[in-house]
Amino acid sequence: MVSLIILIHIVLLVIGMKSFKGDKKKRERYLFLCLILFSTYMGIAEPASLPIVPLINAVDFIFEPLGRWIEKVLEI
């Protein structure tokens, strides 16, 4: 089951990366790669007994410090 989930995500990654041809789309490629990696992890977490990390925790981890930094910059 886990290998099937990984295989499906690899196929989606290859198809998606083909659509991001060109030097101007580097950021989109990296974001797509992160999304596929997170999706793959979430797909295999339960069958492989790995800890499940909800997406909202990742958003809080990234955007809360960024938001605090922006608030400090704008206060000056």
C-alpha cells in the first residue's frame, strides 16, 4: 500500500515538473515539490505508523514568525 502511494506521487511529480519548464518558474517548482513531498508523507504516515502533522501546524510554523517579523518592520 505504501509503495503504491509513493509510486502515484512520483508519477504526479514527474507530470507536474514537466509543466514547469523554463527558468522563470523555479519558485513554482520548489513549491510544487514541497506540496508533493508533504502530500506523500501524509499519505504514508498512517499506514507506516508515522506521526501525522496537520497542514495547519506547518502553516503556523512558517507564517507566525514571518508575520511577527513583518509587524516589527512596519512599526519602525
